[in-house]
Amino acid sequence: MKKSFNRQKKFIWIFGAIIILLAALAGGFFWRQRIETASSGPAPAAIPPLPIEINSFQGALEVPSEEKIQKPPPPPVSMERLKTQGCVADGLLTKYSPENDRFVSLINRSSCYYLHRAIETWLEPPDFKKISGVMDQITKENVVYGMFIAEAVDIKAKYLNEKKQRDFDFRQMCHRDGMYEWGEHTCEPTFSSSEYRDYIKQITHNAIDLGVQSFTFGQVYLQESTKRDYLPEIVRDIRDYAEKKGVDVVIGAQTGAITDPEYLKRFDYIEGGVGIDSEGNVENGPCLSRKGSCWALLWNKAYSSSAKNVLLHLDWTGIVQDDLDVFARMSPEKRARTLRSLYKYFTAKKMGFLMPYFGVLDRSNGGCFGPKKRFYSPDEAYSCKDEKTIDSILSKKI
């Protein structure tokens, strides 16, 4: 009886194995037929999403974002040429110019070596694809481009944080007491904000990739933190990244009335306006007398004796009292005389005087202007016609 039961059990196991084998063969044949049908027939149904546990690993499988635009490293910066062949080309590589093609042509035929504030970031993050495209139109060789790191951001701006793959939160960049400082939806950013430091790192690194060599912090004292000194690490990061990429850079700032030698020597140059009167004259005190607060005159020894280099220019913010507006109201002869006088005066002091090529004017200024009443240009095609004078100065024909 026991033997009969064992034989039955053995038979059942053999029969079961045969059934499983036949099912496997049939399944394989069916799956092969399905694949062959799918290859020539309609598309298969969408594959359902992976379980959450597997999906959580997707960061390691991310498709890389579009490669950064990079250009070959430019020649080292000549500080001497920076001071003697410098030009204010505000927004040349961004969007300030209403007639960009003409502006590019003006720069191409100029004797400008340094293009100060060519990348303007006032209330607008830089578009590096656009910047690269305009740079490709500059046919002059060995040009030094400048980026202005503005003391004003738009808290509603949309700009991708490339590292974190999300938009920057510009509101997080603001000083608590600097909200709406420059108008609606604006603020003064602070170095104490990690969001702002990340933003500076990204835009300066991307600029260096394109060969930008000069970085200017706008009114740097407004961006400082009262709790901790972040500036040294910010400056060091710019220099370290530039060195890694083989790009020689200089870093400057609008330091205002700061006289601390240790602070001023952090920068390769300090920069500011000259404060001309209607006759083109300048003062020599530490502060401009007609201003209520100390509007610093950087060639005064209180500042220049502690700075590595000083760069000066006709200041502009789009109001009638600014240097550029005062200059635009002068006669052509007085403008030529003013430019020659300022250039000789400051270069004799081993300082730089940057020629005006583009800047904003007050609409009601009443003087000469460029493509529109709000914009200055020396182009002979417009009403100021200072181009020949400026070129004669920069080419040392004075």
C-alpha cells in the first residue's frame, strides 16, 4: 500500500513537470509572436511608471542639461591699456542699445580696448546665449569685456539655477531694509544671502567661460553684510575659477567713500564718476561739494593712495544732474575740450579715464543724444558726433 502511494506521488510530480515545461514553451512562442507583431503593427501601450522606490533613484540617471558655451581663453589683461584705452559700453552685450547693430559697428571701428559694463545686470539676469551672439559680432581683437554685478535685482525675475535645476528666488537675495529700493519689485541684494552668492557664482563662472575678464561690483557697500564678511570668499571664487579656465581677470568695485586701505586693496581697481560742472571742471576734495552726502572723488588721496588702480568716467543714472547729462548739454567744442582735459589730467596721475560710448540720459535733458533721447552715443550718425574726438584721444593723437 505504501509502495503504491509513492508510485502515484512520483507520477504526479512527473506529470506536473511536463505541464510546466509545455506552458513555458507555449509562453515563449506567444511572446515571440507578440514582439514580431509589435515591430510591424501599432505601437504598444505606454509602460506604467516605475514604483516610487525605484523612481527615487532617478537623480543618478538625469539627462545632462545643454552644455555651456565656452570660448578660447583671451590674452592677459593689460592694466595700462585698461586705463588708457577704456570705454564705457554699458549693455553692449545685453539689451540696452536700441540699435544694437549700429552700436556694435561703432565699437568695431573704435580704438577701445576695455569695454566697461558690456554685460549689464541691473534688474535683469544675463542671457549668455545672447551675450555670446553679440560677442561673435565684435571683430576687434584682444578686447577686454566687463561685467557689472549690480546692486539691484528684480524680485520677480525668472532665472534658472543651473546647479539646483530650479529658478532662483530673487526675493531671498534681498536686504531686509533694501526692499523696493530701486522701484516696484526691486531690492538691494546682500552677500549674506546664500541664494545671492550662488547667483553671483553662476553668472561670473558663465561669463568667464565666454572670456569676460573684468568684474565690477556696483556700490559694493550696499551689498555687504553687517554680520559677516563674505566678500573675500566671493572674490576668491571668481579668481580660482578664472585660473582653472586659464582666463586672466581683474576685479573692481564702486567703493564710494570707503577709505580703509585693507578693504580697497581687495580690488584690482576702484571706479566712480568725476562730477563735472557745466564747464567740464572737476574738484579735488574727498567729496563733491554740491552733494549732501559724500559723493566720493576717487582721485583724492583719501582713496587713491590706498587703491591699486583708479578708473573714472562720466557718471550716469538717467537724471539731469549726472555727468553724462551735463556733458550732453555742452556745445560740441566744449565736449571735445572736456574729454581731452579729463583724459590728460587723470592719465597723468596714472589713473584711467573711460571714454563715454553708451549710457542713459534723462528724456528731458535737452542736449545731444544717440538713437533715442534717453541714450547717449558718440556715433557721427547722431546729434552728439563725438566719435572722431574720442578716437583721436584713444589713438593718442589727442
